[in-house]
Amino acid sequence: MTTRNVQHIIAEYRKLTGIDHLTAHALRHSFCHELVTRKVPLDVVARLAGHMQNDGMPNIAMTLVYTQPGEEDLQNAVEELSWR
């Protein structure tokens, strides 16, 4: 399957669902963010995303760009300290 085929499929789903921001790039961000939210180590997320340096090591700096926490993530992090 080519890159163009994937873009076409996602464009069709964007039309069907009405999700205007549905793109391959958005799905890539969601994939990486969800892995980090589930506490998958950054080096593993980097490898899954194909974020690799020329020397073959995971490019964690690039992965961090894809996985910046949102407000909900920050709230959930603070709630981890709850005394319940």
C-alpha cells in the first residue's frame, strides 16, 4: 500500500465521519500520545513511530514533540497523587 492510498482512505473516513482534523499525521500523534499515556517507555514509542537517529538509536527528542501532554493529561498526573 502506498502513502497516497493511505491518505485516500483516511480522506474517505474524514468525509464519512465529519471529523475535519482526521489526517494520517493526527492519527500518528494520537498513536504516540496514547502509548505514552499508557506508560510505554519513550524509547519503545520512538521505535514504533520510526523516530530513529542516524546511528540506529531511538530519537526520543522527536518522540517528545509528538507526545506533549494536554490539560487532561496534566490533571490526570496530579490525580495520581490523590490520597483516596
